[in-house]
Amino acid sequence: MTANRVTLIGRLGTNPEFRTTNNGAKVATFRIATEERWKKDGERKSRTTWHTVETFMQGTVKFLEAYVQKGDLVEVTGILRYDEFEKGGVKQSRAKIAMSGPQHQLTVLQGSRSNGASQPDEPADRDFQPEIDEPVC
């Protein structure tokens, strides 16, 4: 048995971005920051890592439009996915958290427009094939 499931807790760095695909589906993308903290030689250290999150799930897209904005603390569960693309003749890949399928989850832990809200349950659209666009660098 194998599994691909990622859960992150972090703050949105910008408001979510929304676009519509050629087949009319709305897509939401946002970036969250997570922080690691530790001590080295008695000195406190920290490192911030930025993560891209994307969802085609329409209920989650509507939830993001209504309740989530820059600065909100969120918990995101999805799958780790790598988009492969070519830039300047060089093959590259970029990691993202894809919120798709029945196990995705988005909860606002702290935000100005919600009070611990979670996106509504929605059935997975097993026939839906998202359009793959070249990532913007």
C-alpha cells in the first residue's frame, strides 16, 4: 500500500488567485508560508518555506472566494504533485499541493472573515481532467 498525502499549516502570503479554464472550470491557486524554528549554539534560528496550493474542486474554490484572504492561518491537506515543464530548453519541475479527491481539506484556523470554517464536503469528480498549463515562473 502506498499513500500520497500532505498536511500543512501556514499563513497565506497573498489573496488566492482565481482563473477559469477553457472548459469553464474555476481554479484557485494560493501560496502559504510555513516556518521551522530551532536553536543552534544557543541562538534562535528560523526558516520560512513557501508552498503553492491549487484546487479544481468547485466547492473549495467558492469557499476560498468567500472566506480566505492574505494573512489567514490555514490547514491544508492534499497530495504532493510535481508539474514538469520546459523553460529555456531546460526541463524543470515545480512542487505543489493539489487539493483534489475525497481526502482534500481546507480549514481556516485564524482569519478575519471566518471563525474556524472548513470548506463543505463535496464529491470527487472522478471524470474531471484538469487542464495542465505551463507554470508561470
